[in-house]
Amino acid sequence: MSINSNSHVPIFRQIAEHIRTGISAGIYQPDEMLPSLRALALELVVNPNTIQRAYEELEREGLVYSRRGLGLFVARQAVRSARSQSQDDVEKAFADGIRLARSAGLPDDEIRHVFSKSLARKMDKTGGKS
């Protein structure tokens, strides 16, 4: 997991998004324990309170649950919820891109072409993986 300290997105949100994406992709499985606050804070070289805020956000979303004295675990319904959130985020990003393209005067067929070209380029770089 990498953190971009120059990003306009707060660090705790970057961490939460990374875990959310990991849940959606199956990296974190239902009932699997997440790294402890301290362990993740040391790994990322951030304040433990930052990790706590990320975990609290994920808990509010119902993606994780805590077991007193044991730690934080991935909720059973988390994969479905995380995928739904990811789809919403992707749809919003596409909508933003379409708005930008239209404001630049690009017609719909050109917008489709740019999207297809971008997708193909990404697929080439990753060998078909995201």
C-alpha cells in the first residue's frame, strides 16, 4: 500500500480506499483480520490516529467489524458492498471525464474512442489485469 502525501485526498481516505479496493478484489477475505493500528501505522509511517480514522470509516460503511480485544475483521457482506462502492466511484469518474470531454467540445464517438484507447493502453501495461 502506498500513500501519496502530495495528494489532495486525505491520507486516512487513501488508506480506507486501498483497503476497500482490496476487499472488492478479494485480497481481504470475509472474517479475515486486518493489520493492527500500530502495525499498519509503522508500515506506512503515519500516525496511528490516521489509521484509526480509516478503520472507523470502513466500520461505518459496514465493511469491517471489531472484536473486542482481538482486532478488526472484514465483514461477510463486505465484498458486495465494496464492489458496489467501487462501481459507484468508477461511474462518478466516468461522468466527470464525460463532462470534461463535452466541455472540450468532443463528440460522443470521440469520447468512446478515447475511452477505448485508454482501456487498451491500461490492459497492455497490466497484461489484462487491473
